[in-house]
Amino acid sequence: MSKQSWNFKYTDFFSLGVLILGAFIVILPCVVVFVTSFAPTGSSLEILPNKLSLANYREAWQRGNFLLAFANSTLVAVAVTAFQIVTSALAGYALARLKFRGKQALLLIILATLVIPFQLLVIPIFLVLKWGHLINTYGALILPTAVSGFGIFLLRQYFQTIPVELEEAAAIDGANRLQILWRVMLPLARPALVTLFLFTFIGEWNDLFKPLVFTTRPELRTVQLALAEFQEQFTSNWSLMMAAVAIATVPVMVLFLIGQRQFIQGIATTGIKN
């Protein structure tokens, strides 16, 4: 066995060990949450409870009123995701293919928005929503994040990886810009669209800041706000609280597992191209 092959195998084992350790660190809290959620109500936090029961899930679902919260979070997440996909596709295609004065400056401004935390903009956004009589409405939960600089940049980068010849062929057949975008570019950009969908939907599902600041009506309560209120009521009841956490977490975990292949492909193929 040569020295080169030995070094190659050694680095492979080292990388595998680091990956296993990292996976263990990430998965262990999730295992603790799910296992504890099946423990009898009122039991202490433990990794391997003696008895397992689904009673915590039924009680947490009823006491937390998660049915309404799920409906609100789903509506908001789907609406924001739809808005971002439409706006990001239109703006990303324009920045990738159209030639107009100030395009690079506009792209830099869009990229600059990625480094500005949403919390810094909350006061002007609140004033705009108040002026538009949107406080305590679904509009307050949807409109502030209806456009995403990340989504625009992501699709712009992916559109630039698609050969221009495909668009030229469609134009020869009589297609206009919107038809080219709808029938040629978007089907080819499916991995990037799935990536944007997962990022946006999961981000909106896990968002606590907007519902906490822009709404006070109980009927507009989202999953994360319901979970925060549930935690205040059952701080000492670990099994019941972990069941509520599992209820709020499972939908986005399932969604990510379904779209993980397209997600990885979208991230891997969206390179930096000027």
C-alpha cells in the first residue's frame, strides 16, 4: 500500500468521523425532544423514559389550540412563499437577462438588503402598516416579507447558468419575454425554486417576531406564538412542552425531507456568475 493511498484513506476516515460527530450533536436534541414527548405527563426530563404515551400530544394539541395556529401559519407561509417566488422570478430574470442602465447598482442595492436585519426596519414597517390600517390583519404578517433580496439573487444566479440559446430558440418561435420566463426558464430553474420555497416556507413557519409585533388578536396567532404562550403556561411540565415542540416542528421537517434532493441540487448549481 503506497503512502499516498494511506493518506487518502486516513483523511476519509477523519472526515467521516467529523461528520458523524456533527450529526450526533445536531440529532441528539431532536431525539431528546421526541422521546421526552412520549413520557408520562408531569415526568422529569429524561432521555429514556420508562413508559411511552401519546396522551401528551392530544393534550398539547387541545390546550395550545394548535388547529387555528396551524391554519394561520400555513396561510401566511404559503402566501409569503408565493409572493416571493413571483417577485424573485421576475426581478431575477430581469437582472440576469435584460440590459438597462443602473443594473449593477440595483443588484448591489438588493445585495445590501441581505445584511440589514429585519429588526432594524421594524419601526418604519410598523408605521407603514399602521398608516395602511394593516395592523392586526393577515397583511401585516404577509406584506413585510413579500419580496426577498435573497430570492432575487438566488434566481438571478440560477438563470445565468441556463444557456441563452434556449431563449433565442423560443424567441424565434414567437415567444415573448413572459412566455420565455414561464415556459422555458422556470421549468429549468425548478431546483432553485424548490430551494427558495423551502427557505421561505420554513422561515415563515418558524417566525415569531412578526406575529409578536404586528398582531394582538388571538385569532391571528401563529404556531410559534402559540408555542411561546404554551411554554409560559407549562414551563415545569417537560413532557407536555416537548410534545408541543414536536407538533410545531414535524411539518417543516417532513417538508424538508420531501424536497431535500431538489434543495441540495439548487444550492450546488447556483454558482457566482457575473
